Amino acid sequence: MALVPFDDRDGWIWFDGQMIPWRDAKFHVLTHAIHYGSAVFEGERAYGGKVFKLREHSQRLIDSGRILGFEIPYTVDQIDAATKEVVAANGAPDCYVRPIAWRGSEMMGVSAQHSKIHLAIATWAWGNYFADKDKGIRLTWAKYSRPAPNTAPTKSKAAGLYMIYEAESAGYADALMLDWRGQVAEATGANVFLAIDGVLHTPKPDCFLDGITRRTVIGLAKNRQIQVVERAIWPDELARAQEVFLTGTAAEITPVSEIGEYKFTPGSITGALMDDFGRATRGEIDVPIA
Ligand SMILES: Cc1ncc(COP(=O)(O)O)c(C=O)c1O
């Protein structure tokens, strides 16, 4: 299938306060963000024209920028409004939404405190993030670990923290990352849950992104009286898990069939939470998140 490059599509992109034609959303090669990774972004999904947990995503975008030392020049309300505007303009009620904020090209020193902070928001149709979502995906072990929180901006959804290519080249859908202590952390862009004898276990998010989907799923599980334990999980505990799944805006809830030497069968807990998550994203049930 021929790839349609992302810079050559029809549609609209909200760019620094204005809605502009898709192909005109450009920046210069001497832009701080592409040299030093000074960019933060969000991944959101609209269902039936409404972005799920929009406010939480807009707030996290602002917080991510602050962690990297810059202030996005828009409020949560303004980012929410801009997001709604671009979702409507592109005319696809079910779509993926990508806000990105970055340091511009006024200064090229590492610090660049006086560079302009830009914000753009694009949307496009994006079905399942993982091709084998329904039958369960295969993960390998990641080469890199999630670092200690005092060595990298682990709470920020910052560009430069994403390393999936090796897993894909080896024929896997994704990789499970350990943290600097050797404990289970997350997949490269999604959080992980284990079902062990009817109880859900998930690592404490002390050195990786505490996903909005992760928090939603914890709420959904509690609604079903499924116990959720947030704790340190060692890799060999995967041997005791009957079901494993990933959570994330792109991944939604994706069952896992294999991680390295461990095998799992997508089962009733994963299935029930997938149903509930579908209802939550369609606005049929409300799940407040912590
Ligand atoms: C590193 C990382 N972990 C976890 C997640 C899941 O977060 P959320 O559920 O908020 O999309 C994401 C996706 O944004 C991510 O990039």
C-alpha cells in the first residue's frame, strides 16, 4: 500500500492561533526543537466528534512544557477550544488528535530561553494502533530502560523518549521496557496491566508517564469491583499472569499474547474492560479519573 506522507494531505491544522491549510504548516530547519528535542506533545482520540478526556490532555500538554522549562502561551480553555475547532474543521468525527508545542528558531543555544513557543494541533483518521489488536500482540524486551526520575523528564510527554524501531524490525509489535531498577515499567508508548488470579496489577508510575487511559482503566476496574494493585513488579512475575494488556490513547486497551518467553491468552477481564472502555469513550458511562 502506497504511503501518503503526512506533509502532503488535505485538511486543516491549527497553527499558532490560526487554522491553516494542512500543507502550509511548516517550520525552518534551524528550529530549536529538532536539534535539542525541546518539544512536547499529546495523543488524543475523538469518538463521535468529542475528544475523550480533552481537558486532562490539554493540562498535561501544559505541564509537559513546564517540565522542559517552557510555558505554552495558551490556557487549557484555549487549547480545548482550538482542539474542538480543528476536529470539526477536518470533518472526521472519529480521529486521532496531535497537539505539539515546541521552541522555535529565534535562538540556537541549548537554553534558548527567549525562543518563541509554538503550538500546532492536527487530526487524522487512525484506526487500531496495533495491527493484531484483537488477537493480542507480541512484545519483546526493550533495549533501553526508563531512567530514574532525577535523570530525565519522565513525567513529561516529551519528544525523544520513544524507541520502538528495534522491536518492529525484529517482527514484534512493541517492546516492554524495564526501569532503571530492573522492574517492569511500560511499553514504549503505553502502560501495562497484568491480571493474576482475578486481581489487576500495574507498576507504580514513578518513572514513566501515568497515562490518562491507565487512570481511566483503574476507574473502570474499580466500578466492576476488580481489585487493582499499583506496585513494583519484577519481570519474572509475568509467569504468574493469565492476562496482560496495554493501555494508551493510541493503543486503547490492547491484549498482549506474548512478552519474550511468557505467553498469555486474552481473557474475560481484558474483554470486560475493553467493552467498558468503548462505552466510556462513547460517553455512555462516566469515569472520573484521579
Ligand atoms: C510513554 C507513554 N506511556 C504511556 C502512554 C499512555 O498515556 P495515555 O493513556 O495518556 O495516552 C503514552 C501515550 O501517551 C506514552 O507516550
